Amino acid sequence: MTASSDPRLSYCGEQVRRFDHDRYLTCLFAPAAAREDLFALYAFNHEIAKVAEIVTEPMAGQIRIQWWREGLDDLYAGEPRKHEVAEALAGAVQRHGLTRQAFERLLDARETDLDDDPPETLDHLTRYAEETSATLVQLALEVLGAHDDASMRAGRHVGVAWALTGIARAVPFHAAQRRLMLPGNLTWQAGLDVHDLFELREPAEVQPVVRQVTERAEDHLREAEALRRRVPRDAVPALLPATLARRYLALLKRHEHDPFAPEVQRPQPGRPMRLAWAAARGRF
């Protein structure tokens, strides 16, 4: 355990705290009985999301994804493979009856990350956000016992908005890896030179593309907001990323949708208080 680790946290909790800190903060507002299962779910998401970042050959990434795909049978049988995340996730699956098809969607979507081609259009990117982030929100809602239609619909919109916001903010990170997650047709229309982007020259042509991605995220946040009165409080911890997404989108707008702006990339203070205020009101 590193010096910065919290000895009170489980392995999954520590992984989420270190690598997915925004979601970690949202877990703190979930009931204690559900918190570890949310940690397990989000740690699993981190395990499969990082594959494209750590492998140098697509085949190696496919092997890692296949390991998890084949392990679903064992996981759902309550006999997971020897892996800290798999063992914790098996307990969550058994306690909450989590939808297996949702895990399969997540794995299928993360396998597409191994393809170097960017999404063709904003609609393609939105579908990717739905398969990844919105599917994860669905599973989090199942952990919280929020199976009603309003929660699931709100979860879809929040998940898509969160993913699109994250992709917009992650442009410099992806560029450093020589990856492009922005829609190909929009980059072409904006005259964005991808080589300039990959060399981190901060081309201004990226800004109109980011703007269109964030506008789509804002559309989905508005759809989620329209469902607020019908969503029970039990669902709120899974939907709290919407609160942070609004803050990140406002920062991008303030800086003319420049993802390279230092303030956009800087960790934002006050996140726990924003989440606490939203959770106390049953809002997201």
C-alpha cells in the first residue's frame, strides 16, 4: 500500500479513489451497505477501460478483454477467478442480481477502444458513450435497487453526458497517446490537423469540435433534469456525476472550449461540497 493509500479502504475502493476520483466521491453518498459493491463495479470498469492505454498491440488488449469475458461464467456462478476485482464483483453480482448482458456490452465496447479509428460522427460517439458510461450507470442503479423506468432513463442520459464531457476534457490525454476520440467528420469540417494535435501544439481548430461534443452532453443533461421529480432518492448516488459534469462543461465554455486550458485540466476544488449539497436535496 502506498503512503497516500487509506488503510480503511478495500482494494477496489483504493483503485477507484486513485484512478476514478470523481466516481469515488459519488460513492461516499451511497448507503454504506452498497458502497463496496459500487467500488467493485467501478474498479471493474477501470480494469477494462485502461486496457487500450497500457497495451502496445491490439492482440494483447483482446486477450485481456477475453480474460474478463470468459470469466463472466465463473463470476456469475459465484466462483470468480483469483483477482481482487473479480472476487469483489462476484459478491456484488450475487447480492444484486446484476444484469449479465450489461457486462457483455461493456466488454464489447471496450474492445472497440483497441481500434485506432476515431468515431465517424457525433452520433457514433454518443452510441459509444451509451454502451460504456450509460451501461455502467445502469449497473450502479441496480446495485442501489433503483430499477424504475425514470431512474433508468435518467441514468442513460447522465451516463452519456458524463462520457461526452470526459472525452472533451481528455483530448490532451488522448493526443499524448496519439489517439483521437473526437468525431472524424467534425474534425475534418473544422480543418483540424490531427498531427498538430498529436504533437500537442494545441491547435485552435479543436475548439469547435469540442464545443459540438459538449453541446450534445448538455442536451443529455437537460433530458436527465426533466426526469428529476420522478427519480427516487435511492437512485441519486448513481446519478451524481451529472452535478460534476455541469461544472466541467461550464469550465470548458468559459475557456472557449479549449481542452488545453490549464484550468480545464486542473483538479477542481469544492467537488465534495457540490455533491453533498446535491445529495442532501435529492438532486443530481
